[in-house]
Amino acid sequence: MAETTTDTLHIHIKPTGGWRGIDFVEVWKYRELLYFLSWRDIKVRYKQTVIGVAWAIIQPLFTMVVFTLFFGKLAKMPSDGIPYPIFSYAALVPWSFFASGLSDASSSLVSNANLIKKIYFPRILIPLSAILSKGIDFMLAFLVLLVMMFCYGIVPTAAVIWLPLLCLLVVITSLGVGLWFTAMNAQFRDVQYAIPFFIQVWMFATPIAYPSSLLKEPWRTLYGINPMVGVVEGFRWALLGINTPPGPIIFISALAAFIILISGALYFRRMEKTFADVI
Amino acid sequence: MSNIAIKVENISKQYRIGTLKARYSTFRDTLSDAFKTPFRKAAELLRGQAYAASGLTKTKWALKNLSLEVRHGEAVGIIGHNGAGKTTLLKILSRITEPTTGFGDIYGRVGSLLEVGTGFHPELTGRDNIYLNGAILGMKRLEITRKFDEIVDFAGVEEFIDTPVKFYSSGMHMRLAFAVAAHLETEILLVDEVLAVGDVAFQKKCLNKMSSVTHQGRTVLLVSHNMEAIMGLCSRAIWLHQGEKEDEGPSQQIVKRYLSSYVERGVWQVPIAERTDRVGAGSIRFTGFRLQDKDGNPIDCIVAGETVDFVFSYVCKDETVGNVTVWFWIRDDLGRDLLCLWSRKTGQDFEKLPKKGELICRIPRFPLRPNKYIIDLKADVNNVHGDRLPDAALFEVVAGDFYGTGRSVSDLGIFLCDHSWRYSENSSSPNKENK
């Protein structure tokens, strides 16, 4: 019982109201649970499948093949001086992370209803672990991207040092949007039917099959309000060295992502207290 | 810091349980409402007004102005009927849900066991689930690793520890789940009805574990319907009734009061024919119950040791029914099943019965000590539930001259049975007399 006596806790229980921010100290205290929840999601995801974890690669890879056929070959889409397959795949890697993370996060509270109703922990761990567990899929898809770059003989530019921050940006975006949707989904399941459609529309609103350079300035920079524009163009710029650097787009996107995250967190926290009662 | 572990002041909890139906006067109103509602709800949802958006306007107070105090090292039982607010109280204390009004303070590390096996994933192995479930209950990884062997041993699942739990039998699943929970070593433990798992031997193991927990000087708040467990484990009990505190005091005393009120307020006061809480196809229905002595005279209560007839009147849906089996359980005031009297076991199922009549079960020399007893009544037709009545009736046994010695039977023990005493001079050869 050594560790149980180290800290004497005091918990105060009272009705809360209004808007609250995320309690980071508490989230940090529960970091082991976050780890176990992500670990569970990863371990369980490809259980009872034949090809298992290969699904993580197949999805973006086949989408790339389809895009290359229809947009690259048939529609002769410009691709910023990069071979179209790798141009689209470099965008599909972060996009797949975003799309699957968002869709899992949105349904995460409902699918973990038994936990919510029976035990206390910071509720944000649930959507957060759903997103973090997608990190493995992302890494596998990213390895394939490296292989493709090698085959095409593409060497990353110096801008590659920004890549970790771009990865953070996609996590922030997924979490921000995910918090909004999962909190709403707890109340009304309409959300889970709307999500696939929403993600599809968002995909076409993001320069994955086409370059953002199709837009004239200042519209191209303004386009960064969609945070995924900054992510996707950032990935291409950092890894492939496109001839139209995104520049300020990324700043606009980062700003937009932070606004979404902060508002999502506030909204989630406001709805949080009713989760156990309404799910 | 004082000696208080849990202190709750004036806590109330209101649940939204349904929608009050609005009346529409015109078709136009209905139509415009159907169109407007989604927009109104979406707006409320986006403003974060979950309750307004849910449209649940009908409310129910699960707890009303409840105050209580638990000192460190104390084991307190919470008792009450279903819906009395017991689980709601534990949910508020474990911070799963918030009170509507009032506040509380808890001093110390809290572990809550509202269910065993929360978060168990069928695809994961026993080993993985121990870690996952442990983490969910609030244990540190090191702590789980240290207790791992003990947990596996307690559950008795060594062989299958690397098998996904979906291949476990329900008993193994339950044992593993309880084993993890039992090793949660927090200063304060909130436990909800988790003792009622597994077979009798395992339940006993669980009770022993719980009693060692209470003897370690940890604070326990236990919700249970098992009155023996409450009396055995808790020094103090709190009785909740419809969200309010009905009584509080030493557990023996409170359980006794609770049970006698249970007997008084029970559903058996409703005549059997008027009961609506029955289960079954209705091919046969019980309409009445009475007791009579061996000569057929109705009696109010049973004299211990006398012959008694349990008479159940019935009606059938059809003109005749075939293949009827009928049985009833006799339960005591602590909720323990004592006797099952079943026509199938005596080889006396009814092959054919007319539309209505009476089924009579005779018990010679009634063998239970003076007390109040409750019966659960059941009948099946062609192996399909015909009629099932839990808590069908209450009857009382009064002291009688069971042994024909002019001495009244005592309150000791539960059962009475014929027996005799004799003397033998040589204790080393007990069978001497038989030779």
C-alpha cells in the first residue's frame, strides 16, 4: 500500500455550471489510463481480420491508385511538378489519420458507454485515445510514403524539420473537431449518420486530389481556414519540395485548428457532466 | 484533517426520464412543429444546453436532501428497495454523475466498484484485461504487475491467462473480473452489489475478501440486497427510501427494521388475482392462495409441526390444459430460499387439468421455525412459462408442540426435524447397539 498513502486526496463534489477548460493536471494524473485505452484500441482494431494491420496501408494506397487513374490520368490534374501518385499519397497519409481518427473519436463516447456509466476519469481520455491509437496506422502509411519517395528518387527539403509540428497540427485538428462531434453524438445519434458524409465533403474541400495552387491569391491563403489545407500542403512542402510553398497558409491553418480545439474542449467540458446520464 | 472520510450535505439528484406529451390542436401546428423542432434542438445543442436539447421534461428526484457522514475505517451498508437511490448515491460519490444540488467531500483515495469487469474487452487475453481493467479502476501499472500473480491465483484461471476472454466461461469471466476488483487497495471503497457473482463457493470467497478489507481498517460503503452481507460486513447501515434517508444506525437494527417494513409494505398485500407484475404466457393463472389444516379447515397461520395444505386456485385460458407442473419456493425474511416444493420432483405433474380448480400441496409436520415466510409461485404448461408470481404471498408460522413433549419449539436454527437422543457407555464403538 506504499503508493496509496503518499498523497492524501481531497475531492470536493458539487454541481458545476457554465464553461470550463480542460483540467490538464488531472489528465496528466490519468496518463496511464490514456496509455492503456490507446493500447487497447490498437490491439483490438485488427483482431479477427485476415490481413490484419495491412488494412492501415491498403486504404490510403488504393485511394491513391483510384485518384491517380481518374484525376491524374483522365482529368490531367496539375500536381505542382511532382509525379501525381506520390503527390496524392503524401496528402492521403495525414488525411487518412484525420478521417479515421475523427470518425472513431466521434463514436468513442457511445461505444465506451459502459465505462462512462461505471467509472470516473477525465472523459476527454476517450476521444483522445481513439485519435492517438491511429498513430500506428499513420506510421505504417508513412513508411510506405518513404518507400515511394525512395522509388521516385525524391529527397526531402530542409523544410522537413517542420514535419513533427505538422503532425501535431493534424492531431489538434482531429481532436478539436472530434470533441465537438463526440459531445453532440452523446446527446443525439444523428451525428454518427452525418459524419461519413461530412468527412467526404471535407475531403473534397481539401487539396488532396488537386493542388491548392489552383486558387489565386489571396484566396489560396484564405483557404487555410480549413486546417487540413495547411496540413496537406505542409506535408507536400516538407517532404516533396513542391514548387509552390504554402507559406502563410500553414499559419492560418494552425490558428484555425487552435480555435477549433479550444472551442471543442470548452464545449466538451460543458456537455461532459451529462454524459453518464444521457448516453 | 478530521476523522471524516466521506461527508455529504443535502445532496439531491434529479433525473430526466421522459417527455411530457404536448397536445396539438391543429394539423398545421403538428406540421410546423415537426419542421421547427430539429432546428430548435440543434441550436440548443450547440449552445451546450444538453438538457433542453434532450427535450426530456419529465423529471424524477432520485435523491432528495441526503446528508451523511462516514468516518475513516468504518464500513457502512446502504440498503433500500430498487429505485431508492442507492446506486445514484454511489455514482455521485464516485463522480460519475453530478448532484443537482448539494455538495460533498471525500478525504482519501477512492476506488469505486459499481460493476466488476468494467471495460473488459472480449478480444483481449486474460492478462491484457487484468492490466486494462486495473488501469480503469485506477491502479498504477506497477501495482498491477506486483499483484498480478495474486489476482490470477484468486481467480483460478492460470491455464487460460493468455486466452482471449471471449473463450472464457461466464464463471471464469466473472471470477477474473472480481479478482481484479478485489485487489484494488484504496483507502475508501465504494461497492455496489458486486458480491452477487459466481457460484456459492466463489461468493463465499468474495465475502471473505470483503470482510478482510473491512478489517484492514479501510473505509467501505457497500450497497447490497444481501442482508446477511450487510450485517456481517458493516457496523452501520443507512436505509434509503425513495431518495430520502429513512433510518440510520447499527446495521443489525436497521436491517431488522427494513425487513419488517418489507414484510409490511410488500406486494403480497395485493390479492393474487389482481396482481399485474406476473410473467408468463397466461395459459394458466393463479387466482388465490390459502392455507388449511389436514381436515380442510381454513387457517390463518401454520403451527410448527402440524400438517398443512397450501391451496392455490387457478383458471386456464382453454377448457383443459395438459402437462402442468407447479412449484413454489419458501423464502425467509432475510431473503434466503429455504424450500422448493415441486410437483415434478415428487412425480406428480398434472397430465390434464380442467378450466379451473385448486392445486393442493400437503406438507406433513411443517418443518420451519416460527417466523414470517414469503412464497414465490410458478406453474409451467408444456414446459412454457404459464404463470410466475414472485412474492406471491406471505404466511406466518407460530410456535407449536413439534416434538409432542408439551414444549414449544425454540427460535434457534431455521429447520425443525424429528430427532432422538440416547446414551451409549462406550464411545469407541458407536455401532455396538446395532450388533
